[in-house]
Amino acid sequence: MKPLVSICCITYNHEKYIKDALDSFIMQETPFPFEILVHDDASTDKTAEIIRAYHRKYPDIVKPIYQKENQFSKGKKPLHDFMMPLVTGKYIATCEGDDFWTEKDKLKKQVEFLEKNMDFTMCIHKVKIVDTNKKPLGSYLGLRSKGSKKISIKESAIGGIVHVSSRVIRTDFFRKPLPEWILNARHDDYALSLYTAAEGQIYYIDEAMSAYRIGVENSMMTNLMINYNKEKDIRINLNRIETLKKADKYYNYQYRDEIEKVNLIYYVIISLLKNDFSGTAREKYRYYISENGLTEFLKIILLKKYPTIAGLLVALKGKISIARTL
């Protein structure tokens, strides 16, 4: 029987973690068939060996793709370039090899929603943050507000809501050629979530059904934290401003108010990182406070001016809700 869902997992040197990911896919309890596509990008550890063992055990479900040379380093996008041609499901569910799902009915809940709500393109959910040993850190990726709901353009543009491990997307939509402003974005996952919210609709389930593992060796986010510097942070925020401006133009400025409010966040961050307290910068600070409140402004200061203290507070308490502007 043709699978209804194609689970797409990209992995590289995830020997310590790939079993957790694959087991969390296999454990899904669904009334429909699914397939698991696993792309190993020429790992130098035992990741490929572990995938082969799962393929032998579940030959009709686990479908590996092995690379002899690392394709990501050549500018290729494994999901679009190598996995999409093999996808047969009506829906695509994504999760990287160092993350994992936590609930057996995750796929069932998301697919049931999309089957009943044809005007929605993507369904996502809250994501638990854990350390490399799967220990919960008491914080989450997702909306701050309580309850399940449709994601707004502004919420999508801020980022930090649509995590790879939480996505279930209609395959037909995912196959569509992407506009240039997404292809040129520094973080294409971020740009894709904005595009999806604008072109279709995204529904958020207020329930943690997957885990995002931080501190993984050689991961993009770990490298960003270890090699952090203000100049790099400034470039990231400048790229987000540029991405949003291009998106604004692409949509004939119909989302101008939402996009300008989000870009204000990035302008404030850049000004703080530059220690800019000129008249123009102070005007932006005052406007941000009037729109979002003093508490939110202080959170940005804590996060960007004193990142070590902010990280310590999150680790100790797990309750501080810092603005999603990483």
C-alpha cells in the first residue's frame, strides 16, 4: 500500500543519536502506512552502519540514501536535491538525525488535522529542548501563548516557532519551485516558514511531541554558539532584515505592517550589539518599548548583551521566556 506520509531524516555523523530518531519514527501508531527516507551525507562515523541495520530489520519502511561525498559542503540541499525525488507520500514529516519524536500519536494527530482542514498547508507543534543525553532543560520552542492556533505572518517572521522536527507538510506544496528570496536566505528553514504562512496556512498544536537536542558536536547551532561573535550575529540579523524586505516586495507589501514590526526587533538587536545609543537608535528603542513593553526590551538586552547570564538562567530555571530572536 502506498504510504500516506514520507518521513524525511537528514543525518551526518550522528552515530550517538540516530537510533533515537529512527526508533521514534518506527514507534508511530497510525491507521495509515508511512515510509522513512534517511539521507546519510557521507558520515565518517558509524551512522551509515546503524542505518543499514534498521534497513535490514524494516526493509519495507526504512529507505536509505548513502552519499560517498558530503553533498552539503558542495552547496547541495539534501532534502530537496536527493530526497524529494523519492518521496511518495501525500505528506512529508521532517526530523534531523540528532533530534527525535516523543509521542507515539504525533503523526496521527497532525495528519488527521490536515486531512480535515484542506486550507492548511503545514501542521507543527511545540518542541521540547533537551541536552545531548535527552535530559529536558525546562524550555521549549513554540508560541508563548497557550492553546493551539493558526500561526500569523508576524509570528512566522519572528522565527523560533517552526522547528524541523515538528513539521508535517503537504507534499504538493513542498514540491513547488521556491522564489528567489527564499533560495538566497541565510536560513532557508526560517524563510520557508514565512513563505508557507503567506502562501497557505500553518496550524500550531500546543503540545510537545518532539525533542530538539542542543550541544550536539558539529551541529550548526552548536558551532554558532561556540564560535559566537558580535559581527556574525549582526550579519545574521542583517540577512533576516534583507529576507523580510524581499518577502515584503514579493507579496506586494500586503504584509508591510507585520514585517516592519518584526524588522524593528532585528534593528534593535543590531543597535544593541553595536552599542549604538545615537538619537536614531534611541528612537527605535523607545518605539520597540511602546509596541512590546519594557520587559521584552530588557529580555533582548539580557540575551544579546549578557548571553552567558541568559543561558545560565535558562539552564537553572527553564522558566524565563526570552524573545525568539536567536
